[in-house]
Amino acid sequence: MIEQPEPKTDVLAKRDAIVAGLRHLLPASGVIAEPLRLKPYETDGLSAYRQVPLAVVLPETTEQVAAVMAFCHAQGVRVVPRGAGTSLSGGALPMADAVVLGLMRMNRILDIDYADRCAVVQAGVTNIGITQAVAQRQFFYAPDPSSQLACMIGGNVNMNSGGAHCLRYGVTANNLLGLKIVTVEGEILDIGGAYLDAAGYDWLGLLTGSEGQLAIVTEVTVRILRSPEGARAMLAAFTSNEIAGACVDSIIASGIIPVALEFMDRPAIHACEAFAHAGYPLDAEAMLIIEVEGSTAEQDDLLARIRDICAQHAPISLEVAKTAEQSLAIWKGRKGAFGAVGRISPDYLCMDGTIPTSQLPAVLRRIGEMSASYGLQVANIFHAGDGNLHPLIMFDANSAESFHKAEAFGADILRLCVEVGGCLTGEHGVGVEKRDLMGVQFTEIELDQQRRVKSAFDPGWLLNANKVFPLTAALRA
Amino acid sequence: MQTHFTAEQLRDPGIASANQVLRTCVHCGFCTATCPTFVLLGDELDSPRGRIYLIKDMLESGRPATEEVVRHVDRCLSCLSCMTTCPSGVNYMHLVDHARTYIEQTYQRPWHDRALRAVLGLVLPRPALMRAALLGARLAKPFAGLLPKTGQLPLRLRALLRLAPASLPPASHLDRPQDHKPVGPRRGRVALLAGCAQTVLDPAINAATVRLLTRLGIEVVVAKGAGCCGALAHHMGKHDPAMDAARANIAAWCAEMDGGGLDAVIINTSGCGTTVKDYGYMFRNEAPDWADRAARVSAIAMDITEYLVRIGYTPTRAAPPLTVAYHAACSLQHGQKVTDAPKSLLRQAGFKVAEPAEGHLCCGSAGTYNMLQPEISSQLRARKLGNLHATGADLIAAGNIGCMTQLAGDTLPVVHTIELLDWMAGGPQPERLATLVTA
């Protein structure tokens, strides 16, 4: 179990008073404090780490969030923000003395401006909910994390989430225009707005990916884009992970940027096919999903060029989706990939390192070797085009030994990513999962400077204090 | 996901099955997004993942169910939308069914809750009692306004009175045990689950089913001894009455399978269909002969639309220019994964078929849910009707009497899919469409 900051004894001692105070600020159903009902909030998408919080609050408005923050600040209570609870890095893992601030009830679309191509939504709107709200007018919101069905835009902002189509459209940071935030003291601030650049410092850039440590995001203004004329996905099957990895590098090196370039290995192909029935090549060791978009002529041209590049890597098969249904099924399988691995293993740890694409073949080979030496199976599913790896390490959480091996294996993979010139995290955030590995990437001086940025926003370290940075002596005491 | 059952606990076959389900869940949270109660209430505890966690904790601890857990499990519609969404293949249905039985066995509900559940469990599966009760409800309808505006019991009573239809059709002789002989040469032989509540509320559904099948050359048996499928009791956690009802059906249909032979057991109420298809699982731990017979029945259970696709359906007249909004019952789309058959049959029949937005969300009917959880149910009904109206359709077609009753009373007429198919293949025009089309 991961080390947590020492709970504040004074906060634990006045638990009842804190809960009573919160009940004054919110409707009855918006405060959860009974032990049995707190239990499901003890974890998120990384269920290996768990901690029952002091209380959970479910505000419905920015004003209620501000009231909760002002109260918690005055009482010295730590706060852990939570969206849909789909984080794979434990971004919403509570602390024993913390109030979990859930934003799921803030799920309204506030404004859609087609003329200026932006939308204002509350933090608890799901990622796909934005696209669904504008799809009838042939618009979409571009970043598409695999959990887009469930994950919420507030969480996307805090983790700077990516997704399969970010190869072409950029990550959350590239698709944001403004935020409404609540500071740790409970003040409401507007950052940016429905225009392309903000005056002064790039506060938007600083807040995006800040993992709930600087402020609470309650509203988001996002860019929406015109949907492409059409899109087609191609499945390319190969005889080894390394060959598929080399093919990815050849495509990117040729200057072609497909809208998506995704990699799945044999275990992943089989698990996802069982869920999505997409016609994945079950005889392949590795498969690429390559999607192009534009007019039919543009698609044909790109597909032909990609086909030629793939052909140089001795593919088993190259198949373009024949119908819109098959395209949907191909993506359903890819997007459900992590969950689908639940069909072949009771538990997994999902890694999220990023490497230069030229290193793909070597890194995939090393992961294969580590898998053999740790005796744990790996499913590789990832955004190959931008070198964002997601090795899923399969283990059995009912065996402590298996879990510890998985943790060590994961840490080795992330060290390898840094070693070859990459970084610890692509799009899932550091959370608690990679917190103690930050020293592999950064020097103590660099980490201290980053901590000072947090301190400027949150001098008392009340916001999501157990994440991102290795625990300091002050938090341990 | 990690579980903490002792070896002793795992010797209980119910716990062993629950453990298997829990171990499949990877806690990814995808299910939350398509769960109607999470969408409305925005609380992890009212999502499938939250309920799975509450159930896990309750079963692991081995302690009796408590009010906190019961509240959230009761709010589950059992619509099974989560099972369609789940990439890991978690069998939430089997887990929540087990939890409901556990709650029924270990938790003492308030007196009025127990009383209402007992009455529903007694009345709904028995057509004669149901007919009498609805007559009583009709007489009580004008006094609904006298009920207090708040409180669980008054709200539930209001819901009961709202759902009671203003008039009842007479019972149909077609629903009594008998062999309906095919018209022309016999192409097949099936048993029809005549059902319980449906025979009282809308006998036209079975009538259309029998007419259409016999015209297509199928002999239709209403087996002696068959009755309620057991779903109503099953979903209230009443294990023994559910098993008794199922056993009676299994015995009746196995006798037919071993006698005249059966190609299928046909169900035209998808809520019941989901349960009949699960008989094999429900009886897995019973004596081997019963387990085998239950599995045989489940293996040939089919929704009427699945069967029509198998044997082939052709209309015999030109359809009127009507757009049908197809309402996918949860038990059909999520419980049985029958999604295309009803729509493609309606198109074959000549209708334009429209599909509402948020088609995956439940209408709030969910068996006895609309009587036990009237507040959430009425919100879901309004949302569903809004989406159905937005399609611009002339009428609604659905494959489940529960949804039909829930959506009735609005400006859009609601009919069973089979009534439209029968109409276009030589049957009479459904009465509810009289104002829409003048024959």
C-alpha cells in the first residue's frame, strides 16, 4: 500500500463538527459521512490503492464548491477533487483526514457557440457528452481518452488527458480556451475565455495538468471543431511487436500524420475482440489501427501511401474497414481495451510512459524480456504515433506477492522510458502511482521549484497533497 | 478487483459465484456513464460500480444488510445497461440478484415497505387477483388527490393509482392452456409464455402473437401448468416463490418438449424473456435433473422477434405512411442483447423506424420499480417521452408490457411490436391506432 501523508490529528478529532459544517452548506444528499457509504469512494480506476476519506461532498454549483473550499480552508481540512473516478494513476485517491469533493453533479452544458466554435460546460460533463451535444451540427470535441464515455472534462483538464486522436488534434491543453476555478481559499476566478490567447502569463497552461493541486476547476470553455468529411480505419497485422513498432516509426518518419495510430499486441487483440467483435486479426502477434480522415480522395491517397510503408514490414494482413459499423467496432474494441483485459486477468496495472518513436522496437523487446523475468503477462495497448506506451501488467490482487512484483515491474518500465529519452507519464498524470518515481525524471532542485509553484497557490498544501511529489518530511510528520 | 472472502465463505456456492463476478470487475468506471440512476443522481453510490462495491463489502463482512446498502441497491433498476457497456464482461445481473436475495433474507424493511412488496408479489403474478385489484384501483383513482403530497408510502400509492389503466379489456380465451393449430401445413411447434400481468393489462399482445405465428404455419402451445415466469418475485429477492414459479414452467415446457416437441419457448414480454433465459443459471445448484431441465428450457427460449427473424416474416399489405419510434426495452437490448431484430422486422413490415436519443436509458418501468421508486421512475419516464417525441414519430412500438404501461397516457399511442407485424401480415389494426389511421 502506498505511503500516505500523516493524517492531521486535530482534523480527525473534530470530524463530527466538520461534517455538521458541510451539511450546512449543501443539500442533504450532497454530504456522505457514514462509514459504509464512504467505502465506495475509497478508490478510483487504480483500485490497488485505497483509503476511506473523512467525508464526501457532491456540490451542484460553483458557489457551493466555493463555500466548501472556504470552510475547509478555515478548518485546515485537506480536499481531494474527484470527477468520474476513472483515473488510472490514483489521481482521486483520498486521505483519511480529507474531504473528497466530487464534481459529478455539475453535469450541465452551459453554452454552445457555433459561430465562434466553443462550448462552456460544467466540470462534471463527460468527455463524450461534449461531442454528443454538438454532433448534430457536425462538430466535435477532439481529445478522446479511451475512458471518454465516462471520464469528465474537469478531470481531463487536471490530467491534461490525451487520446487516440491527439496525434492530429493535440491533447486537452491544445483544445482549451478558458476555466472557471475555485481557489483553495474559496474565491471564484475566471481564466481565459472564448478567445484564442490570454493576456499576461499563461495561467491556462499552468493549471492544465496540475492534477487538482492548484485549484478546483468547476467550468471549462473548450474549442469545438468541424467534423471531418469522413474517416476510415485500417488494420495492419504483424508477426512481432518489434516489427509493428518499426512500422510505426517508418510511418511517422515518412512525414504522414494519421489521425490515429494505435498499437495492440496479441493478448490485447484477443481480449478486445471478445468484447467488440470487430474482426481483429487473431493470428497476429501485433496489430496497428491506422485511421485517416478527409475527403474520399484524401483518404484513398493516404491509405495507399501507408499501405506501401506497411508492405515493407512483411505484414500478415492489411485490411481497411468496409463499413461504418466495422469502423465503430474497431474503435469500440480499442477504447474498451483496458476493461477488456479484465476478461483475461482479474487485475492489471496500466503504465503510461512516453518514449521517442524511434525507440519503440527496442523498448517493446525490453518489456517482453522483463515480462519473462518477472513471470507476469503484459498486454501492450498504446498510442503508438506519439510514443505513448500503455503496457498493462496483469497480476492477481488476491496475492500480495503478485501485486508487489507488478509494482516493481511497472517501475522498471517507467525507468526504461526515462532512460531512452522519454518521460514517466503521457496522459494519465503522475497521481500517486508515479509519485515516488519523480526523482528518476527530475533532480531535487527541479522538484523543489515545482513544489514552490504549488505552495504559491496552496500554501497549506490542502489540495490533493498526497499526489505528484514524493512525500516531504513536512507531510510525513 | 481484489476480494476478501474466507475459504469457508467461498464454500457457499452463492458467494463463490459472486466472487467470480467481482473478480472480473476491474473498477474502470465505464458503467457509471450509462447508468440511469448515476446520470440522474450523480453519486458513485447510485452507479453500478458503487453498488458492486457496496455489495462486495456487505458479502465480505457477512453481516446483515443495512439501510445504507439497501437504499442504493433498491434504486438499481436492473436495466442492465451497465452490462452492455462493461468491457470486462462483469455479470452484474447475477451479482445484484444475489444481493437482493441476501437483503431479503437478512434485512427487516419498514412495515409498509414489507406490506407493499408482499401485496405486489401476491397480486401481480395472479391474473384473477390482479384483475380484482385493478378494479379496486379504478374506484380509488378519484381519491388520489386526498393522499399526502410527501412521504414514501403516499408517493407509492399515487404511482400505483396512476399506473392502473382507466379501463380493462376482458380476459382472452386464447391465453388458456391449449394447442393453437397452424393455418396450412405445420412448419414448427412452439410454446408461448402466456404470462400473468400482461394477460390482464393487454391480451391483444398474445392474440396478435398467436394469429401471426399460426398464419405462418407454427403450432402454438399454451402449456398446462405454466404461468408467471418468476421475474417479479426474483427481482424483489423473494427466492422461493421465484423458484416455484420457474419450476412450474420448466415442468410444463419439458413435458411439451418430451411430448409434441418444441422448437422454441416464445416470450413476447422481454422482462420475462430475460428471466426464462436465465433459468439455467438460477437452477445451477439444484438437483441435477432440475438443473438439466432448466438449462434445456433456457436454451430454446427466444423473444418473439428473434423467432420471427429465424422463420422469416413477410408483410401482405402496404403499410400506411407512419413513422414508428422503436423503444428498446432494457430487458431486450441489455438483458438479452436483442437489438436489431425488432427494428429490421418493423422496416420489413413497411414502417419508417425512428430511434430516440439516449435509447440505452431505461424508461423507469423496470418491473415493480415504478411502484417502489416513483420519484426516479417518473423522471426517467419524462426524459424518455421527451426523447421519443423529438423523433417526430406517430407512435411508439415496444416489446415489453412494463414499458408500454409506463409510457401510456401520453399523446403518442404505444403498441407492441408484434401488433404492428401482425397487422401488416393480415391481422386487424391495433385498437390504439384507431385515431391515427382510419381503415
